Amino acid sequence: MVNTVQNNKHFSLAVDEQITSRLSDFCSHIGINQSSTVNIAINYFFDDPKLIHSLMDGYREMGNLNRELTHDFLACEADAEIHLAQYRNKFDN
């Protein structure tokens, strides 16, 4: 976990072991601390409008796909709920 404190705001970032190792190696090789490296990377990310738009488009597309999948399975969910209610009523009486 990398923690950054700037202007009295706290930010935590959870990364896996591979990224932690790469970050540590990079910082050692370049001679910069992890907090500064994370700030540079995050600022680069937010300063890249193509990347931001690509992510936004991806989230919109996934949202539409999730909506379609939910709609397609509503009948199955309703049928399962009916069977569960019948099953529960069988044991409640």
C-alpha cells in the first residue's frame, strides 16, 4: 500500500505485489521516493484526455452491457423467486 499526504489530504492506493516490486525497483533506480513517483503517475493519468475519454467510454459501454444482461435475466430471476417462495412456504406451514 502506498500512502500519500498532500495539503492535509490522505490518499491510499492498494497495489499487488508485482506492482509494489516494480515501484520499489523504479524508485531505487531513479532515486526518487515512492510518494513522488505515485504523484507523477497519477498526474500523468489525469493529464491524458485520451485515456480519460477511453475509460469513460468503456464504463458507459459496460453499463449498457450490464443493463442488457440484467434485462435478459429478469425472467429467470422472477421464476427463481417464485420457486424459492414456494419452497419456503412448504416448510413454514
